[in-house]
Amino acid sequence: MNTPQSGIFALGTSSHAYLEFDILDAKKRSGFASTISAIREPRTTTGGVNFVIGFRPELWREIVPQDIPANVAGFNEDIQGPDGFVIPATQHDALVWLSGSAYDVVFDMARSVIHHLAGLASLGEETSSWPYRHDRDLTGFIDGSENPTLLDAPSDALLKEGSAGAGGSVLLVQKWKHKSAQWEELPVSQQERIMGRTKLDGIELENKASDSHVARTDQDKFGKIFRRNMPYGNVDDHGTVFVGFSADQKRLSSMLASMAGLIDGTRDSLTRYTQPLTGSYYFVPSVESLRRLRHSKQDRD
């Protein structure tokens, strides 16, 4: 049985760092994958660090072709909405997401990872994040209201045994910048109409608008995903890091298409108050797949 990376389901962590890397020499992609797979957690008594390691789907397919579904692809093209709205593609080659209970440990480990990969890859994107008021995003609404429980999440997020890439997951990572001044000028009733939920307790509205965020990302329609979103940024410039895991990439891509208005011409009204800045898909392989790469590096060394 293939084991998922434990960091996928490590809820309750208060500090996060997302490191996205670009390979310097495509000829050394196997060495890069082996090196990043060999990264280990720090030995400390002050708080541990959880890892999630993911690869651009095309890169993982080149290295381990039998260990990924055939239809999984990178975020290689912008999503163009019918009214000029764009969700940009900023695909990188690999992701290391670190999370822990203390930012100093995450910070030190992030520096170690970057140093470990020096000469093989450049740091293309770095983002730090933290929880806000327990389970809310910076709009003030509860985030992840439809998230499955930890008992159900594996069946929604992980590829099943017997399939290519079993124990792995497809991950979508994006940064959405909030237009906070415009959002906060709206009365709560208008914010609730845009979101499709009540602000205080996250109850879905019975007669929600067709362009509400809940309606445009309806998981009963597109399929269940497991979200680990977090706020990012500073007081003046901030937003949400969208982190979504799925056993089927189509669930994620269909939600984005729906938000952009490509399915029926109706754009998600929340996107008028948030701006997508980045977008990358990663394949997050099983622990066993990473271990095989790690061992191959040790054999070469």
C-alpha cells in the first residue's frame, strides 16, 4: 500500500512557507528530483516541520513515467475569461511546502532547503503564510467550509491503490491578492451575496446568486477537493494562498474555468475583489516514490 505525504493532512500548523523552484539545467532533472526527495525534517525539540514535496507533472512523468496519471498536466497556459479576466499560469518545476508550529523552525528549514538545492535550481517564488482568526481568510469569512473531514479527505485527495501514482495527489497552488479597501466598503449583506454564505457562521445561503463564489465552485457539481488555504502578505498587500489537493485534476481545472466564466459565461463575483497572481499544478507523489528516488541518489553517491 502506498503512503501519502503526511504534510498534506497536517492541520493545525501556524506557520507556512511555500518554496517554488526552477531547474537550472534540464539535463540534471533526475539529480534534482533525487536531491529534493532526500530532504529530511529537522531534528529539534522545539517543534517539527511538515513537508509536502511536489513536481511539475511533465517533469515527474519524464523521471517516473509509470507513477502519474496520463492526463495530469502543468498550469502551462493562462485562463482567459470572456470579459478580459485572466488567471495567470506561472508554472514552476517543483514545490516544497513547509509547515510547523513555530516560524523560526520553518524559516531555518526553508533556508536549509534552498541551500540544499543550490546549483541545481533557482528559487522562483517564495511565500509565507499564517492562520487568521482560527479558520477565516482575510475577507473575514470562514474558509474551507465544505472541506471533508480528515477521515474522508484521503478518498477525495489521493489517487487510489492500483492506479498510476497511487497514494499521490494533484495539487493546485495559487496566490490571490485581495482588493481589501473595495471589499471592506461593501455592506456585510453584499459581501454575503458575493460569497454565497453568511459571514458570521459560514452557512450557505438558500437562494444564493448564480455568480456567487459558492455557486461557481460547487463541489457537489465539480467533485470534492481538500483545501489548505492560508492568508499571506503584509498589512498593505495581502491575500490568500489557495492550496487544493485532488485525486482528479479535472475537479480543480473545472472550478477555475467556472470562476473565470468559461463554462456558462458567468464569472465568479468574488474575482472582482481578488486578483490571481500565480498558478501552478504539482504532482505530489507517495512516500514510497520519494524514497525510491532518495535511495537512487544514495546509490550514486
